[in-house]
Amino acid sequence: MKIEIYTKDNCIWCDRAKNLLNSVDLTYTEIDLSDDNERQKFYKKVGEGVSTVPQIYIEEKRIGGYPQLVTWFEENGY
Ligand SMILES: N[C@@H](CCC(=O)N[C@@H](CS)C(=O)NCC(=O)O)C(=O)O
């Protein structure tokens, strides 16, 4: 399964999302948006009022942030 997680440094919700993925041995690619300009560009590109990290993509589909990842886990039997 292809999982990508957009993060930045010192982001507690990013750490929680990564810990959740690690807890069930799901592997992921992390894209670090610590640079403020890069992060703002990413938010603009994603649109739909997205303004926080983490942003998690599973099989190219945007799931959302940590709460949405928890919901995805529940719905997919993890
Ligand atoms: N529960 C939310 C919390 C996300 C959140 O508040 N993230 C902070 C960093 S931990 C953030 O993105 N702040 C705005 C910014 O850094 O651009 C989620 O995971 O969707």
C-alpha cells in the first residue's frame, strides 16, 4: 500500500500519525514541509481549506490529518 505523509518539525500530530502507522508496521514515505514557504505552497496546491500538517495520502487519495487517519484505521480493520 502506498502511504505518504506530509509533515514538519516539532509537530506533535505528525509524530502521533507516524507512531500509529509504525504500530501496525505500515510503511510510509515522509515528505518534510518544515520550510514555511514550501508548506504554504503545499496548502495552496491541495486547496479545500487545508492548512495543517500532517496530511496523509493513501494510494494517492488524501485522507486528511491524524483524526481522519484514526477513522481510516477503524474503517479498514487496523
Ligand atoms: N488534529 C489535527 C491537528 C493538526 C495541527 O494542528 N497541526 C499543526 C502542527 S502539529 C499545524 O499544522 N499548524 C499549522 C502549520 O504549522 O502550518 C490534524 O491532525 O489534522
